[in-house]
Amino acid sequence: MSQENVEVVKRSFGFWRDGRVGEWIETLDADIEWDISAHPLPDFPDRGGGRDAFIGHMAAYSSGWTDYEASSEETIDRGDDVVMILHERARMPGSDVTLDRDLPIVWTVRGGRCVRLRVFQTRAEALEAVGLAEPPPKNAS
């Protein structure tokens, strides 16, 4: 089942990235929960629930950038949880300031739908949240 969950997350992300809103919505559970407290945003609650609220907040987030691009750099299968390293690149409106970052996300999938999204500061924190640890650096003793 877990590889199916990775595919659900990849499909959901692809629909969202490509603007296929109706198909994206179908991948989200009606009671989806989110926690973005690691990357708080103005006018976007750090935590919440409900598909309609999530969709509205994501639309507001996307429209707040110029030349927004997102790509999935990595997905890691952990059963119901899928770690996705999302790379975002965008410009702030009316400015040359560029956002260029990796955003570690843990998606939880049940019954073929995304039921929870958690955002982390680092890949290591996301991995730890799903019970994995990053290997030590090669020069570590």
C-alpha cells in the first residue's frame, strides 16, 4: 500500500502544479489537516483543517508570487506517510527578490487521499518526524 501512497502524493502535487484544480481537489480528504508552523506565512493560519479552507489558502499562497515554479525533488515512502522535498522558486510581486528554497513536507495518506500536510524547516526534521534519521556526514566519527 505504501508505494500507492507515494503515487497519490506525486499525482496530487502534479495536479496542483499543473493547475488541474478539480483533479487536485479529488486527492484531498474533506477533513485534511495542515501544520505549516515551521514556515509561517502572513494571512495563512499555521494550523487548520478542512478541504475548502486548505484550497482557499493554497490559492492565496500561489497568487502571492510572480513566476512561481515548484518541483518535487525527492519522495520517501514511510507507509501512510510520504516525505516530499519540494523545491520552490518564485519572485515577490513588484520586486526582484527571489525565493529559492527546498521545502520538506510530510504528507499522510489514507484511503487514497491526502489527509494531513506537515511542513518542516529541514529534511532531517521531516525524516525524524516519520521515524528515519539521516546518515551522519562521511567525515563524522
